[in-house]
Amino acid sequence: MKISTRHLLVAAVSSLGLAACAAQPGVAPPAPAALMPAPTGAPLDASVPSQLPRIARPLHYDISVTPDAKALSFTGEAGIDLELYAPSTTIVMNALDLTFTDAALTGPDGKPVLLTAATDAEAQTVTFTAPAPIAPGTYRLDARYSGVINTQANGLFALDYPDKTTGADTRGLFTQFEASDARRFIPSFDEPSYKATFSLSAIVPADDLVVSNMPAANETPVEGGRKKVTFQISPKMSSYLLFFATGPFERLAKKSESGAEVGIVSPRGSGEQARFALDSLAPLLTYYADYFGQPYPLPKLDNVAGPGQSQFFGAMENWGAIFTFERILLDDPKITSDATRQAIYAVQAHEVAHQWFGDLVTMAWWDDLWLNEGFASWMETKASDHFHPDWQPLLDRVGGREAAMGLDAFATTHPIVQTIRTVEDSNQAFDAITYQKGEAVITMLEAYAGADKWRGGLRAYVAQHRYGNTRTDDLWRAVEAAGATGLTGIAHDFTNQPGIPLLRVGAATCAGGTTTVSLTQSEFSRDRKDSIDAEGRRWRVPVLARAGDGAVSRQVVTGGAGTLTLPGCRPVLINAGQAGYYRTLYSPAALAALRGRFASLAPIDQLGLLGDNFALAYAGYQPMGAALDLLAAAPRDANPKLIGDVASRYEALYTLFDDQPAVQKQITMLGSAALAPAMRRLGFDARPGEPALDGVLRSELLGALGTIGDAKIRAEALRRFALLDRDPAALDGPLKSRWLGIVAANAGAAEWDRLRALAKGSKSAVERSAFYTLLGNAKDAKLAKRALDLALTDEPGKTTSAAIIGTVARRHAEMAVAFAQANQAAVDALIDASARARFLAGLAASSTDPAMIATLEAIAAPLSADVRKPYDKTIAALKERRTSRPRIKGEVEGWLKGK
């Protein structure tokens, strides 16, 4: 799964202590099944957590569904072949929002026994009870039931969108089951270790295109203008990977070199918008099959485009039938930006990597979710670099590492390998620690092991565990066996404990052409800087360092201290190549020496130094001037990604002084001077054949300069916006949303109303959603309130409204939080169940009002520990901001006075 770039959210779902029998009034519930010992002959290893009684496992699911898209309901029939390992009168499965009409159990004698079905909404289970004890053996459980079609992306859900040709309202149906929502579609053993095969059939309108994990086996007409489509049996897989979609779709397809057919399924009328993704998909299959040493095992791989959006995720790796929201899959030349086109590639590369790392080999339990997501994130970057090195995706790993460290520097963080015991725990596991820290640690471990040994270990791991489930240590054993001696200890330090090592660089001495420098290791923190060392965490830290242009030295710093010996006598750079997951604190003299040769450093090291030193300054380990001097040293003709980073830092500084216009004016002057050379070189419009990164940088510079008040950029945005009155296509192209975003931020009522009309009139679901979301970007508080009110109407669409509220919160956090509280039930209906728990806390994240802390504490006080986690994180960040913000602003002002 690829998480949303605005993953502020997740669902409020009750904890899951599951009973081995139906709940009885007045009877205390048993201990959570996760804590129950496994009986002899159990289907699940006792070390693997489970929320189901460990007495049965599924072998095969035979599913038939008939959706009623208009009524938002469906009926289903499930035949589940299972094995019972211990005598019992009950069989407990997961089920949520399902109503059962009848059920029966058939054994080897072929005689069905009627079962009663009792659902438990809090436990998310159904208990099937027989009139007499059932002996161990193999059975088929048949059940008929009905369920609901949701309007947010949980279980079977509907997405409404305008037809691309006529603009008429259209509806498609899709499924989303990760982490724990297959139970909304079928009674199931809805846990990753309970793998089984699946066969699915569906009765749908005759003109619909129907998609599942496997190709269709047959199709027959059904009365009432319908048809029944039956799909081939799937491989053995986890329930959360099952997929079904139906609607007025089209499919663009081709054969891959592996022999599997690949296709892009999209709303009817998409046409060539699917071409870029399709042409990228086939080579990815070949690349991953070679890298992992295992062929793609299914006969086809579709990527299904869904209009709309989610506040929880962007794409999902269903085996053989990836689901991706249209905005990051289809390439519409009228609106797709250069950055979005690269994101289309990266997201698809991520989900295709999952076909091996996650689907073929699956984590045993959600504790090891990072085995799926961290590795898919790492592989998406590796694949992007392989096929598109001109995009320089390896440089993006620095930004990903910074995102992870932004969470990891607080006491509210968690280890990469974490404890998951409830549905809400699993929902919240999809965060920057799992994804970006996972990728960063894998990058470090590959650098330690060497690329060949690392790949050899991965190949052995996949070969040994295909179609099975694993724990993290299974991977470390495989890589060590491939020759990476000592890797397990390092890996344990970085995956089993939270936090960020801090390496303090001592004085360097040079003799005989060799530099010697000492390092001491402590821990970096934003909210416990003065007390964190007392916690005593230690890591075995693989360090790559160099003196000047000398050879890179490799050493593992252990026990909290180490000494490096480096060839050459130039300034010392720690974490050369930025493969390490740690912060580096230099002495003022050592940092000044690096600043003096900053222009000659590799772009990835320039990015890493900026990231480290701003984080260290914000946290109070060094003055802000140290970071700002480094920012000023960035060359005007630097790598495009460095210039983009510089631009974002001027934006952040400008926003810091929202209450001090005079200081903002100084920042505008400095930022404009720093960014103007690149802006002049690029111009306002794309040039034929220009490098891919130029288009990305142009958009970033326009956004940054527009934010910091550059008068020329704002005037140009208004000029272009006015052209739409004469020519509706005047802004079509990769910068359309960027120009409109600048207009929206500075809009008056007339511009806001015009933008709303553009949104309402668009026939493109992506464009419509983007324009409505931009309405929330207005600085004007009255217009922001209008955007919030609009979000509670049907006009923007069911999956767009939450994004409007989230956009308002960036500039008006207090207003957005108060609005969400006042309209809690209505707002909850606009958010995926998986995202509700952290939505409100996410709205508060940008607040600078000290009163917000008390507001959140009052909301969080009655919540269970799992549901209150996002509140604890936001509260911790706001408290730290309340303490550090005055110091930071004072130091920045002092630095500006010297300019």
C-alpha cells in the first residue's frame, strides 16, 4: 500500500478481544485470543499474534456476490473449506457490517448441519454455532449474507464521478481490504497468516467491466440485463489481498516479456491517459522478477484507476489487481504535472514490488508490516533509478529520511517492528516510521552488506518463503547466510528500538596525509534534548566518512564511541553518501570548513547536510545561524533538487513569521534573490525537450515564490487566471494546478467563486477534486469558512470533502478543528474508517495557538490507548513548538539583522 501524502488520519475502531464462543449477557469475555496459547495441532505458530481462536484455518473461499450499486448494498454467498484442529461447538471468523440469513456446515459424510450465526460488532466477528460438538477434520461452511457498500474506501465501496465524455454522474464499485476490511465483504479468517485460495464470481450489469485478482474463467448472461462473471482460482494468499471492482470501465493491455498480460483499467473515456502507466508496468514485472529471482506467478497484472481519493492511502497492492486512485495513475495532459507523472511511476513501482514482497511472501502479523512497506518503498526508488536515472530518485531518500526522523525524534515514536494488537493499532502502523524509516534503514543495511550480498540474501528469502509468511528475523538470517556477517545485530538496533542516533564529531587531527577523528554516540531528540541521554540507548552505527575527496572509510561505531582514520587532510564529512540513519553534529569550526566547500559536495551530501543542520538547529543543539549560513551557501546553479529544497526552506521561514510582516519582507527579499536565477533560467513555461527535473523545479519555484509574496509571481498567476474567461483551455498543462493554487491562496470572493465554478463544471474527476480542494487554501478567513461549509454539502463529492477540510487546516487550524468538533458525525462520514482516529489530531498539527494543547488533551482523555495515539503525537509536537518557537524566531531575526 502506498500511504496518502496527507496521512493525518486513521479509524476509530474498538479493540479486538475475541471470544471462542458467542457472547452471552452477564458473562465476562475471555482473555484476548492473541494471548491464548496455541492448542496441539493448531494452525498457527504460538509466536504469531492472533485475534481469533487458534482452532481452525481456511483452505479455500468460494465467493459469489451480487452488488446493488444504486441501493449501496450487496448480497453474498460464501463457501469456505476449512480445517478444524480441536473439538468445538463454534467456529469464529471475522465479519463486520454483515447480516447472515443462514449457514450450514458439511463434513466428509456430505450431510449439512445447520448453524446459527451471531455477530459481534465490537469484536468484528461472527460466531457460527452447531447444535453439537464438531470433531476435528475438514469441512465446508456455507453462509448467505448481505452487506453494505460504503462511500469511503473500506470494504466494498462506491466512487461517484463525472463521465469523461458526457459529464453525467457515474458510479463504480471497488474494494479496499488492508488492513482489516475483508471482513466487510466476506466472513473470513481476516489475518495475514491465514492464507488460502479464492474463487470469486459476481452478478453485475451486462455492460460493466469486472476485475478481480485473476482473469475471468467464464461469463454467462443473467436475466434483467445482467451477467455472471466467474474468475479463475487465485494462488494461496492473505484475505486482505482479495480484490473486486465493477463499473463502466475500459482496459488498455499488452503482454509483458514474462508472458503475463498487463493492463490499466480506468473509467470509460480515459483512452491514452492510461498509456504512460501501461508502458511502465510491463518492464517493472521483468525487472522485479530478475531482482528477486522469482518469476511473476500470476497470468495477469492489472492496475485499476479509481476516481476520488482517500485520507488513508493512495494505492493498494492487491495481488494481480492493484488499485490506485486515478490522480496518481492516469496521465491527463490537461492537468498532470511533471512531479505527478514521476509520482505515477513511483507509486506503480511500489505496488508492483509488493507483488513479491508482501503478496508472494507476507508478514506473519502486522507487527512486521514494514517488511511489506519499507521494502516496497526502497524498491520503488531502486526501480525508478534503474529506469529513470535522469529523475535522480536516489536524492529523494534524504527527504524520506527527514520525514521519518520528524516522527522519530519525539517520545511518542515507535520502533520499526512494533506491537500491533487491535484494528486501530494496525491502521496507525501505516506511517513514516514504517515506510520512510524502513526504507532508510534498508538503504543503510544494503550499504553495509554490499549490493551483491544483500540481493543474494533477498533472493534466498523469497525462494524459501514464497506463498508463506515470515517474521523480520527470517530476512536477517537469509542476508547473513549470504555473507553479510554482523548484519543482524545492527538491524536489531535500528528496527527493535525507536529513536535516532546522534554522532558528535570531535576534533580532527592530520598526520602523514591521514586524518583521525573521534565520534561519540548519543541520541537526537526534539522533546527530551536535555534528558534523552539518561535513557541510555545505544546503536551499532555503520558509518561511511571521507576527508575531502579522499576514499570513503567504512566503520561500525559500537559502544557509544569510535575513532575513524581517513585518507587525506581535507574537511571531514560524516555519512558520506547519506546512507546512514543518524544525525551528525559537527563543531562550529568543522561545519564552517564544510560550508566553505559546500558547492563542491555531491548533491546528496548537500541535501543531507542541510537536513541535519536545520533539524539540529530547530532542536536547539546549535544556533539557527549555523543552518542559515549553510542555506546561504547553496549555489544558485545547484542541482535542481537542492534548489527545490532551498525553496521549501525559505517557505518555512516565511510561514514562521506570519505575525511579523516586516520580517517576512526580509525573507521575501532573500528568498527571491536566492531563487530568481533559477526562475529566470527556467521561465514560466515548459520548453520542448527540457530535462525532466526542470519541469518539477519550475513548479516548486512558482509555489515557493508565490507563498513568500513575490509580486511578479502573484501578478502572473492572476493574469493567467483571467485568460480562462476567454479560453477555458488557457491554463491546460503541467502547471495548471500550480497557477490556480497561487490564485486560491490569495483569492478574494470573486476569484474564489470563479474557481468553484471551474470545479463544478469540469468533466474530469481528478481536476474537479483538485479544484475543490484548492478552495480550502484561501488565506482569507471568511473564504476558508465558506470552504468548510461547502465540504458538508454533496457538491464536492464524498471523497473530496475531507481534503478540503484538511487544506483549510494548514492556514486556519483552530477554525478547522472547531468545525470538525461541531460537525463530528457529518465529518466522520467523509473519512475512511481506517483514517478517522487521526483526522482531528492531524487538523491541529499546524496550530500555533497554545490553547490547542488543552483542547486536544480534553478530547483524548477518555479515549483508549490505541485511539489516542495520534493525539499524543500532535500534543507532543505542539508542546515542543510552544517551547522552541520563540527561541527559533529570535535566532532567525538575529541572523537576518546581519544581512
